[in-house]
Amino acid sequence: MVNLTEVLEPIAAWFRNLGIPEPIVHWGHPAMMGIVIFAMGSFVGFTGWRGRLAEDKEVAMKSRSDHRKLVPWMFLFMVLGYTGGVLSLVMQRQSIFESSHFWTGSILLLLLGINGAISLSKFGGNKPGLRALHAYLGSTALCLMLVHVVLGLKLGMSL
């Protein structure tokens, strides 16, 4: 089995040699991901639900359009943030797999990936059940993001 820490250590060592201040290594990931989770995540959730529930067709279409435009960017930033968070743990010589924060982040990306696949399938030919699953799975992911934040703050304070 491949040891992820050993694989990432040369990259972490390179970043360590750049002389990045410890507070940035320690709190950079939470600061950047806080913006993604709270700013982008809340907007994505709001526009997704407004697109489903708005009675005004024009408002619903605009919300769906805004949702579709921002979600890929949010997912990209989440993947990059995940990568940065894992690398930050290695740079700080911390165990990756012992962190609840790592596992919630992994599950979160899995949920968002599944939700993206549902959307890319055009909801299985516009099936109402898949549209509902997409909405509730997305909402579950947003709730998990909050748990992830709490676990991340707990982790950050313990290091």
C-alpha cells in the first residue's frame, strides 16, 4: 500500500524550503476554504433552492443559471483546497488519516462529485426524483461543510 505522507513529503519539503511563515502554513487553508465554504457554498445553496422554489419563472431561471455557473468553480476550489489542506498537514508533520477533518473533507468531495454526476446526466433525462436527490444531496453536503469547519477549527487549535 502506498504511504500518502511519503509520496507528498518531497512536495512538502520543497514548500518548507520556501520559508513560508508558519501562520500561513497553519491557517492559510482554513482562511481560504472559509471563503469558499461560506461565500460560495451559501450562494450555491441559495440559488439552487431558489431555482427550485421560486414561483416567478424568470427568477427561477436566473437562479438556476447562477447556480450552474458557480458550482463548477466551487468544486474546483474545494478540490484545490482539499489538496492544499492535505499538503499543509504533511508540511506540519501531522498524520493525514487520523484527522476527522480529512475524512469529512473526503466524504464532502465524494458527495459533491456524485451530485455533479447527477447534474451532468441532465438528471437522468429530467427525472423529478433525481432533481430532488440532487437538491437534498447538495443540502447534505452544505451541512457537512459546517461539521467540516468545526472539525477543522478543532484540528487547527490542537496543532
